[in-house]
Amino acid sequence: MKPLAPLLLLIVSLAAVTLSAGEPPNLTFKDGDRVAFIGATFVEREATTGYIETLITARSAAANLTFRNLGYSGDTVTGEARGLCTGWSTFEAPDKAFERLRKLVAEYKPTVLVVNYGMTESFAGPGKIAEFSADYAKTLDQLTRAAGGQPRVVLVSPNFHEDLGRPLPDPSEHNKNLKLYAAAISDLATKRGYTYIDLLALTEAAAKGPPTEGLTSNGIHLTPYGYWRTALAMEQATGAQTAEWRVEFQPNVPGGVAHVQGTHLGLTQMIGRRYKFEATDTVSVVPPPPLGSPKAALDGTAAIPGTRRVLKVAELKPGIYELKAGDEVLAKANAEEWAKGVSIKPPSSEIERVEKLRKLIVAKNFDYFNYQRPENDSYILAFRKGEQGRNAVEIPKFLPLVEQKEQEIAKLRIPQPVSYTLEEPAK
């Protein structure tokens, strides 16, 4: 077990950082919430992995949530990267480009805005922080007005700049600047009563681990594994309840069930040395880690908060017992160990359900990307629309595809009943 120690410590420390500023301190999702992710590269690339959105969706199975990813790589709080191309080397003014974002927000009318800026701006150094804060405040005013009503707002700091060694640049000075910008964002959240997530602190905790287990490809941009782990950390940082799955059977209590947590029990039977029960989870399993993740994450031996599942069965006759979901063995232990409680794997059927959910979310995000940022937009919407502008009528046709996938997501997010059997293995 010794080789796992750094990763165990790393994941625990990553998930343990819970930093919120302002009121309310925690983010809770309500049935019918429309969530908009807005920001630069961190946000845009999340749409292609879907781990943050999937975890929120899966853990909020009782709430029908929808999401729109409005991220734009390299963007700033003034919308500098969003300009439609108006020539081979010039772009529209940032205020004109920002109008596109404001229009999309007004169209969607989000009830929750999750906003992440500061990475691009941080390269300008300390001298631009006051300007950044003022521009950010103006942008938030415009976004909340465009959303209508009173959307809850979450401000997310930029992530930490990992030191991946040379020939990549030494990030020490940049991290000093990032902390200044993060502090400015935190201050803005406090003054406005917004939720604040210190992504810088979360990712800095992870960056202290072994270099082979970093979160980024170049120090700044997260890998799929980086998004997976950051999703878990952000869930903790928003105050989400990630109670473990736990079932305790005890024959001498009424009904034979002493404790149930994170799931609902259906039919339960005890026949000789065999327990049979059906359970439908109320706390969904997390998406499985992507390929290329550290071995301890892939094989389930890493201690990830909110993912532990324990079955405790008292007064079994002496012997070895297997817990199965269908034909799949989830755990094997002796009667004494079952009486104390045994950690079990989640059933593959539920892991597969959540991974299918993630892939569907990624596909939905791609459809929406094509709607809000059509390929060859200069030819369709801008200075060359005389050539292909007739194709603009195709763009709205992506929205029904988005809505169709959202209906499938609403069904797929709900955990399914699983039939378990605890018995002595066949000899």
C-alpha cells in the first residue's frame, strides 16, 4: 500500500479545501435550475470532457437541471476573444463581441451563473488588477440583467499554474499574480454576496503531488483526469452533501435493517446463509476516471471522499461470503469482517450508466457549440455572408437536438435498482 500514500493524501487534501466567500456560502441546485457556465479556456474545455456537469447532474438526480456552456478560449471579462472575424487579420471590438454573449444569456435566462475569469488577465500582472475588477463588475451587471430575475452567481478563481519542469517556464511569478487576481475575485464575491470557489487553492493542493500525477498538460490547461479530479473537489467546495452509501443488516431489529444511507432498500430476504436485497441509490456513483488516470484512481483503491460504499451484516454463520450484483462480485470477506462492515465496489451497471450520461452530456454540449459558434461563422454571419449566408437558417436547428438530448439526460441521471446477493461462493 505504500506507493498509494501520496495519491491518497493528494486526493483527500484536494477535496478537503472548501473555500467560499460572501452570502450564501454554499451553492445548492433546485429543481428546474438553468445553469450557465461562462468564462475562458477552463470553461470551454470542460464541455468536451463533461466531468463537472456530469457530477452535478448525477448527484442532483432529484432535480431536473439543464446546462449551457458559454466558454470561449482565451477570453477576458470584456469579451476580447469573442469577436466575429471581419477580415483576415482584424476582429470586432470587444463590446460588439460581448453582445453575442449577452444575447445568448438573455435567450437561455439562467437561474445560476458559474463564471470563471482571471487566467488570461493574470498575465498582465498586478498593475491591471483594479481595471480587471472594475471590468468584471460591469460584466457581471450585464450578465445578471440579461439573465432576468435574480440568478445565483458563483465566481470561480483561475486554476493554479503547475510547475511541470523545464523547458516549460518557471510558474513562480505567474502564481503570485494568480493569487492576487484570485483575491480580487474573492473580494468581488464577498461584496456582492456571491458564492466563491477558490479553484486556485484546490488545484494548488493537487499540484504538490508527484509530477506524474499532475492535473494539466502544460501547467495551465487541465487534462481529462484534471477535470475529473477537479469536479470532485469543486463538489466539496460548494458544500454539496456527498454522504457515503451504507447499509447495515441486523437480524435482531424489526425488519432486519438497522441503518440505510445513500440508497433506498426494496425487497429484502434472508434464506439460510443467503441475503437478497434490492437497492436504488439516492447518492449516485461518480463518473469513472478517464483513461490515463493514476492506477489508484482507475482500480478504485484511492480514498476519494463521497465515493465510499459500506455493507455491514451481523450474525452471519462462520464462513466466507461474496456480495454480488447479478454475476459481478463486488466484495468477498468472512463473517467477522462483514459484521464490522466491508467496503464494496459500486456495481458496473451504475458506473456504465453514469459514463453513458457523461458521453450524452458531451454530445449535447457539441450540439450547443454548433448553435452558438457555427463553423465558418465569417461566411455565415459576418463579412462573407454574401457567399454562404443562406446557411444561417440551419443554425437554429441545433437547438432541438440539444433539447432532445436533455430529455434523454433527464432519464439517464436517475439511478436504477440493483439486485444484490450475499452468500457463500459455490464450491
